[in-house]
Amino acid sequence: MSKTSSKPRCRNGKCPASRYEDFTTERLMKPLGFKHFGFSIEALGAAEDGARPHAMDGDTRSRTPLSPIRATPAGGINTSVADLAKWARFLLDGKADGRPLLSAQSLREMTTPRVHMGRSEYTEIGASHYGLGLFCEQYRGERTIAHSGSWLGWGTLMTVVPERRAGVVVLTNRAPSAVTSILTCAVLDRISGREPIDWFARFAPKRRQAIVQQAMDTKTREASRHSGTQPSHALDDYVGGYAHPAYGHIQITRDADRSSGLHWQWRGLGGPLAHRHYDVFTTPEKPAEFHPDNMALTFLYDREGSIDRIAAQFEPLVAEIVFQRVAAGDVTDPAFRALCTGTYTHSGRKIEVRCDAEGALSLTIAGQPTRRLVPADGRTFHIAQFEGFRVEFRRPSPDTVDALIFHEPGGIFLAPRAVEP
């Protein structure tokens, strides 16, 4: 009886699909002899000698939380400087222990300039292009291929000089900065035997200027605030859920004792909101965390003054993203919706409200098509397909709904419940 391999085989030039992590491990990391690597922040956190990230706020350094990269191909590999040096060596000829893992043609394609990225202000560096996954640059007249990496609390730079068969790898456990470039250039100057350039002296004034600018920007932002204003509503009126079909759910809450202001939660992020002016609140600055600092949340209200939307600038180059208030209150209670059913009258016309088997309400005005009622907030429903039209059910006592109120662009109209004959 012959043995058969349990591994998937390639047939007719096609290979079965595999996870990115498995493919990368088997086809690259193991052949290259990587000793310390992983694909999750949890694995890094569990390592006894794993680095810990830090962030800078001006000249203040603080440790940051371990923030995950769930899209692993986009920078989600944890490894050591020794292992990354093996990758840099591999980029010289595409071989591992003399055995080709990457064809010379593929390597040329990766390191051929394709997209112009810009030109450095320093003549020693010049223009920078992007190849296929690698920066194609030059340093003091010599061709280099490189790639940087950055994440909250981490900054890396790998640079290879093919003609010298040399490479430099710099890993730092702090937010991206000029440190990686300064160290890289210092090493390249040394191994080339050239007179070193004092890159620290060049970059230090820029850092000092950036810190001064940061303080100026903070002062300018505060000066643009309209002081002495108050929210247009009681803070409890802002509390609730707000949703967007692509950006998800924002939850606005208050402390249990109601002593402080509003808090926000969105996809694992959150914290207290500061009142900026009028109905605009801002998120705090959290330089040590993955967080949208100083993002404005503008609360908007409908014609009747009910807070029903939040506008937030989640994307800098597009219009504000608008989150609509999620249905809450009596409209979500089946018992209340049952109370709403019946006949109402306005100007002699009958208005029928019915409830279907799933508990959804519909409204029929005599002589018009039946319209679905969509729960909004409190005791108010939107009229489906009629933008700006709402109906509110009046509830004078827990067991009674005695009228419905139409909220329309042309006015507000009361339709009492019809009296039983």
C-alpha cells in the first residue's frame, strides 16, 4: 500500500488556496530560517522578550497598549531584527541557503521604479519611487531598495544596497520618527567609507519646530471655540444609539450618577466627550492609544427639535458621515404598537392603523395607498418613502392612545381616535 501526502498538491499550474499566514510560513519564513515570528499582537504580548510600544506627546514618552492589526498582510507580522536581516539578505538575490525562492525576473519586477512618490529636500537622497512592494530610491548616488513600517508605538525601516550586497534594519518601539532614517544613513555612510553626514543635526531643528507647532495648533484650535455657549438640549436628550450602514454604531451614554457629561463608544473606541460649543462635542486626545483625537461630533435635530443625527468627520477628504438615531422608546414595544391600532379621523377622512403578524404598523388614509410605519424614537414613526413625514401617537395614559399627530413639512396636524358608535 503506497503512502499519499496529506499536503494539498498543485495541479495544472494551479494550487489550492491557503491562509496567508500558512503560505508565508511555509514558503518564506521557514526556508529563510526565521526563528522568532508571529501573526498576532496576542502572540507578541505573550512572548517573554517581546518589545513593548511607546508613544511621544511632545517630549513626554508613555507606553501604549498593544494594538492589533487584524488585516495581517498589511503589516501584521511580528519578528526580530535578526530575522528581518535574513529577509533583507534574501532581497539581494532571491535565494535562501543558495536555493532560489524567487526568480531573478520577479526580483527585478519588485525593484523596478513604477510610481513616483516625490523628491526629498536633501540632494543626497533625491527622488523616491515605488516598485512592487518596495521603495526604489538612492542614497548619495547608490541605488537602494527599502520599506518602512509604522503602527501605534512602532517604527521600522529596512534598507538594502544591492551593489554593495549590504543592508540595514532598524526596529524601534516608539512612534514613527526620524530615528530610523538617522541610524540607517549613519550605517550606510560608515560601510561605504564616506565622510559621514550629521543627519541628527539636520533633523533636530525640525523636531523642535514640530513641538512648537503642536502647541501653537492647540492654542489656535482653542481660540476658534465659541466660548460661553451651551448645548441646546438637556444632556439626556443626546443619549442613545446612532447607526450608519457602513460605519456601524455610535452609542452615546452618561455616567450613572449623571454628574458628568457625555461619553461615546464606537467599534471598541470611546471615552468622554468635551463640549466644544453649541451642539458640537469633541473626542479627547489620547496620544498613547489608537484613537481619533479631537474629532468633532455634531448633534443635529429635526423640525420638532428632537436630536436625531450625529455628523462626524471620520474621513478627512469626504463629507461628514451622518449617523441616524436608532429606534428606541415606546416604538420598540409590541404592547405599545398594539395600542396604536385602530381608526382615527382628520377633516372627515378616516385613517386606519393596522399591525401585521410580525408586529409592524401600517397606515392607510382613505383614498390613498397603505404606507409602512418605520419606528423612529419615543412614540414617533417615519412614514416609509415619505422623507420628512412622521406620525406620533399620543399616549395620555399607559393603557390609552387617543390620537395620532402628523408631522409634515407643511405643518403639524392632529387626528383624534374615532369614537366607537
